[in-house]
Amino acid sequence: MVQICQLKPKKSTYSLEELKGKMEAYCAYQDRCHKEVEEKLRAYDLIPEAREMILLHLLEEGFLNEERFARSFARGKFRIKKWGRVRIERELRSRDISSYNIKQGLSEIDSDDYEQTLFELAEKKFQQTPEKHPLKKRKKVADFLLRRGFESQKVYAVLLELEKEKKSE
């Protein structure tokens, strides 16, 4: 039997400089929040002083920036996953991001794009929902949009607008 590849055993100890390099690469690959970095550092079973030194180094060198993280997170989740402000805010809070940084992140979402995205999602879901009864259909579409994290008053306003359009056709 021929061995194709040999798995290298994971290194059990790292120097402080090696860990700084690993964490720099971890943060450079994608914006990270403090909570993610701290969880990653806990996996290495470091003493608290070493953990603090690495975190301080990452902050000083610009690898770790919560405002930048909140902005890119909000931009990405809105543009790619089409999440609403409520869901984005909830996810940022679960990552222990400050209210100021959450506000900064949500400011990245353009209001016109937000309204347009909400309308397009509602219209698409309205057409895809096979329900015949109009109230049940409205509830299913509303529930979908609320799960996506859009504000309830905006969801119901868009649904009323869609129903008016359907009646006028």
C-alpha cells in the first residue's frame, strides 16, 4: 500500500511570535470581531497575560478593528444574504459589538437600496407562495420578511402596496 500523503501532527506549543503571526493571518483573511479572536486564542490554552499581549498587538497594528468589522458585516449580510437591519443588529449584538459600532455598521446600508431590496424580496416571495387564501398568503410572506430581519411596519406597508398593484392589474 502506497501512502499518498502524510498528515502532520498539530504542533502543541507555539512561541508568542508564532502565535502573533498566526493571529495576524487569521485577522487579515477576513475582518474579525474581538469575540471571535478571543475564542480562537482560548483554543491555544494560553496564559491570560499572553492572550492580552496578542490582543493588544492586533489592536495596535490594525488587524483588529470592531468598527471596520461592523461595517463590513452589515454591508455583506445586506448585499449577499439580503438581511434586514433588525437581523443584522441582532447578530452584531450577539458578537458583543458596542451600540456605537452597530450604528456605524448600519449606516453602510443605503436607504434606497434597502427599500428596493425589501420590495423585490416581497414581490418574489408573493409570486412563489402557492397559497390561495389572501390573508394566509400575506401572513406567509410577512413571516418570511420578518425572519429576514426587516422592520414590521415596512413589511406591512410593502405588502399593502403589492396587494394594491395586484388588484389594479
